Amino acid sequence: MKFSVNMILGAMAAVMLASCGSYKVSTITEVSDLPLKSTSEPSWNIDNAPRRAHSKYLMYGARTNKERLNRVGDYYYVRWYDASPSKPTKLVMRYTQALTASKEITRTVEIKEPRQSASTQLTKFFFDGAERRRRGDILSWRMELYVDGKLTDTEQSYLWQAPVKK
């Protein structure tokens, strides 16, 4: 049987994809910060297409200017791989906001019930409305993923510094 270069390269690519396709431990795979800074729609320039789509998604159903203003804010989408669906999992977001004098604030999403199987999960953190007006924009953040009480992964913004304890 003759093997062509394309067959060998294809087999190598398949093996590499299969080995990279699954994680052994729960891990954060992506954090997307999609801020919405205005109630007006981004321009129709092709470079703004993703921002325009996200803006339309967030503004859907907002009929009054007050409703639209309440949706302006910072939106974080955290994609993570759940390798231990039978164990309780917690995703913690530590962050600072513009009007909080560098005070660290925490939000937590806990999943206590067992899930169907190991898979990719999506968790959302929204900072809009009255909270955003009171505390300002998100300046820095750090995501922490805990499985069964143990820290398994972290991801942080390049501006993140742990606040000094007094």
C-alpha cells in the first residue's frame, strides 16, 4: 500500500486534534470582554460587524431610552471546560471598578448539582444599569475556577493587581 504525503499529513493532523480536543482538568478556555459603551449602534463598517451584532443582541426589546441606558455596561462571557461534571464547581470573578477606589469586589457563580457529561460551559457576568452608574466601568478582573473546593485555573486581565490588604 502506498502512502502519499497528504495522507500522512492528514493522519498527523487528526492525531494532534484528537489529543488537543479534550482537557484532563477543568480549565478556563476563554474570557471575552464585550463592553457596550453607548446606546447608539456602531457604524456599518465591516470591522464593526461583531460589535454591531452584540449591540443589537443586548438592545433587543429595549423600547425606551431609559431601558437602553440601563443596558449600557460591561459584559463578560467566560467559556470553560467542565472536566468533572459530578463535582461542585465555582467560578469566581474578582474585579475593580472605576469609582470604588481600587476596592476588590467579588461575584460568584456556583454549580452544585451534577451535570450530564464533561463539556464546555458558558458563564456570563453583566455589569450594567444602576450598578454601573454607581461604581463605574470595570478596570481590571481575575477569573478563578474551583472544582470541589480546589483552585484549578485562573485567568486575569493585564491590568489586574491584587489590591493591597490594609
